[in-house]
Amino acid sequence: MQFNLPTINLFGEQAIEQLLGEIRKKGWKSAFIITDKYMRKSQTYERIIEVFSLAKIKFKVFDKTKPDPSIDLVEEACQYISGVSCDFILTLGGGSAHDLGKGVALMSQTQEPIKTFVGVHKIHHQVLPIVAVNTTSGTGSEVTRFAIISDTQEKVKLAIIDDALIPAISVNDTQTLLSMPPSLTGATGMDALTHAIEAYFSTDANALTDAYAIKAMELIGQYLLEAYNDGTNKKAREAMAQAQFMAGVAFSNASLGYVHAIAHQLGGRYHLPHGLCNAVLLPIVIDGLLKKDRTVRIHSIGKALRAPGSSYGLIGKIKQMNAKLNIPDALSKIGVQKEDLSDIATKALEDPCRITSPVQFNHNELVELLVKGL
Ligand SMILES: NC(=O)c1ccc[n+]([C@@H]2O[C@H](COP(=O)([O-])OP(=O)(O)OC[C@H]3O[C@@H](n4cnc5c(N)ncnc54)[C@H](O)[C@@H]3O)[C@@H](O)[C@H]2O)c1
Ligand SMILES: [Fe+2]
């Protein structure tokens, strides 16, 4: 068994400033910053530049990150970095910036096509180190071995899963998280809850991943609504930052299940926010798992979320959380089309995330489950 996470993880109100000492210890001198236009104008960016100035780091900035980064965007960023000295990549943003950065850390060091690396443990060369400054709570991408890159031609999200992609340093700075609008807080918080639940269900779960997953669920149950209702609540923001971090560690090591396997198809096809897809799918998939196998271990999840006794109490609790976060309760309400369901099911069955689900579905069963969730 192996259990991995970044070696250095910085939290709190001065997390960005703490980077200075860590960067000095590494002896790095040049960086490539990957962010988006919004973040480039932020105070967080200014604080990072101040740290770079003190550490005498030369840098180049790519600020064209878009939600759900594509293969083309990875190639464009690699072109931009080509021939430039770069000791590390600093990603500033949510899951999209980190995933783009992971794609560049990987693809700037090889001539092979990106699809060579799709799946589990396909990387056999050294990739650039990553410092992931995380601004959402969250995908957990700042701690995970996953890079999710969109294939816009095939309309799917590709999952590259390898320990080589785990950032060297993760940063969750509290001040940075305060500016998240409620819709982003809600969707990313439910993404984190889905990570914790799918990691706990996973056939690869173990005592270590369970500990991270259960604690993450407890904190999300306690603090997500508080952070959603008052984004300036530092205690709730810090708790959610830690919760999504733990959920990330849990799923990075135990992997995921059908919620993510399907969500990747909805994101790739309709460009819907990843967390929103997971939130809507979570009760639908848990219901499907339980209908096929009553022994799926959900008791501790219900306890962690303080849901009423029965398994259906847990589903009801998740639906209630979604309602309070203004998240729709049906796939059709987020634009999923009935005629696409068969293709979505086919592609979800090809997604590596479903391999560790405790219950497997065939194509017909998966379509049936999705029709029910429409
Ligand atoms: N690699 C992994 O382990 C992993 C896990 C789950 C999801 N993902 C991927 O992550 C992506 C989604 O990431 P995300 O949900 O973090 O959103 P995101 O990174 O796509 O960002 C969404 C929007 O929020 C804005 N934003 C980010 N932080 C902000 C802040 N603090 N204040 C105000 N605005 C802010 C961004 O500028 C952007 O416009 C998806 O592509 C998904 O597939 C990756
Ligand atoms: Fe996710």
C-alpha cells in the first residue's frame, strides 16, 4: 500500500507569505505562473509577486486558464513556456488552474501525445514541481494525483492519474478564499463532499483514507452552509479549506466512483460546473448503489453528516443540503438531455474513476439510473 500527499501544506491567513521560506529552501530561481485574468488582478497575486521578489524568483505568467482546461490550452501554455528556464510551476486558482498546471508540468517535459498518459500510472518521466495556491474549496486538486483535462473533440474529460502529478507544496490561504461567491462555494463544497463519500465507498479505501474522508464529511456537514450564507466567515472558510483538503487526500489515495465518472461526461458535454454536476448526481447514484447492494457501507457517512437513521435518511440529507445551496434536484434542470444519456453512460463506463465503485452497473442499468434522475 502507498499513501501520498504533498510534503508541505500551508494553511491560514499568512499561508502565501509562508511560501517564501519554503521556496528559499528548495533553491528555486525561476517559475511559470498559471492563472486566469480574474486572479491576476487579485490581491493574492500581488502577495505572490512580493514573495517572488523577496526570493529573487524570475517568472513568466500565463493568465488564460479557462474552466475545464482543454488539451489545446495545455499545448498553448507549453508553447509559451518553451525554451524558458523554469524550476517550478505555480498554479493560482481553483481546480482548473491546478489541472492546467499539471498538464503543463507533464507535457512540457515530453514529446509524447497527452493521451499516452490517460489512466492510472502511465507517467514514466520526471515532471516539473508544482506549487498549488488554491482559491476554491474545493476540488482538492492542490493535493491530488489527478489531472482532469478536457478533450473538446470527443466531448469528454480525460483523467490522468499518477503520483508524479502531486504538487510539491499546497497552499490554502484563508484571505484568498473569502472572495468566493456563494454559487462557487456551494458547488465546490459539494464536490468536496462527493470526494469524501466516493473515497469512503471505494474498493481501495483503507483506514488512512477513511479517517480523512470521515473528518472531511463532518466538517462539510457542519460548515458548508455557514460559508455559503456568509462568505466572510473566516472560521467556516478555514474549516471548509481543511475539509476539502482532507477529502482530496482521501480520494487521491482511494479513488472515486460513478458520480465522478458520470460528472466528467456532463462537464465535457455541457460545460457545467464540475461541483454542480456532482451535487445533482450524488443522491441519484447513492440511491442506485443501494438498490443494487444493501450492504454498501453508508452508516458512518450518515453519522458524519448527522443524517436521520436509515439509508434513505442520508439521501434525504444530501438533497436537503443541495436545496439550501440552491442546487437543482434533477438532471434535466441543469440541461441534461434524454437523447444523450446512452452516450453519456457508454463514456462513463470508460472513465477510470468508476473502477473502484463498490457496485458496478452495466450500460442498461446506468441509463436507467440516469433516466430516473432526469
Ligand atoms: N484534479 C483533481 O483532483 C480534480 C478534482 C475535482 C475537480 N477537478 C476539476 O477542477 C475543475 C473545477 O475547479 P473549481 O471548481 O475549483 O473551479 P475553477 O477553477 O474552474 O474556477 C471557476 C471560476 O471561479 C473563479 N474563482 C476561483 N477562485 C475564486 C475566488 N477565491 N474568488 C472568486 N472567484 C474565484 C475562477 O476565476 C473561475 O472563473 C473542473 O475542471 C474539474 O474537472 C479536478
Ligand atoms: Fe471532483
